[in-house]
Amino acid sequence: MNTEKHLKKNDEDKIWAERSFYAYETFCTVGILRRADEAKILRECQRLALTVQQVLNVYEPQSELAVLCRTYKAGQKYKISPMLFLFLEINLWMGRRCMGAVGSTPTDSYLRAGHTSVGKMPERGPSARRRGA
């Protein structure tokens, strides 16, 4: 779903342009002050958001991160995108900075949080709260 609209001060003076779309299981909107290339910028924002979802959304079974988590074997080399590499590099850095309080790899953090399979949303509601999820 894509929508583009302009919020107007009055009919001849548009001050804001925005684009809305569905990603991350939510309705997203990006906006920009009016300029000549606003449509191009808004399309690029949407493209980037959808790329992040395709690469890093662990609940999307075909995302690059979910596939890596499912197929990871220690010592094996993997070819990954620059975005996933940067994400993993930052994740490892954060793990070192907080002395292990946060998992140093996506798989560690994911499993420690009680998830049993990549690609499925965690359980919500009373039964999940009783288990400490």
C-alpha cells in the first residue's frame, strides 16, 4: 500500500509531502518539507525501509538475517550484504561495550530471549508473560 499526500497551508502553498507504506508489520509514514525532488526522496526512503526489512527482519523467514541464523555453522564462511555486515559488526561492538549484557550475535540474543525458531513472531499474551517472555 502506497499513498502520497501533501499537507497544505492553503491551496497554493504546500509545506509538507509524505509517503506511507506498510513495513515491519506496521503502517509507516515518511515526510519531508516540500522541495522539487520530494517524490524521488520519499520513494528512496520507502525503498531503504523495505530493504532494511528484507535484510534484518528476523521474523521474516526469507530475510538475510533469518536465513543466516537458521543456517549458521561455526567456522564456515558466508557472503553477506554490506548492511548485514555492518549490523553484525555493531552488534559485536555493543556486546563488548556492555560486557556481554547484550548477546554478541543475533542468534545468541534471539535464543536468550526465549525464541525457539527464527521466522516466527514471539508469543504474546498471558501465557507468554507467565513464562517471562
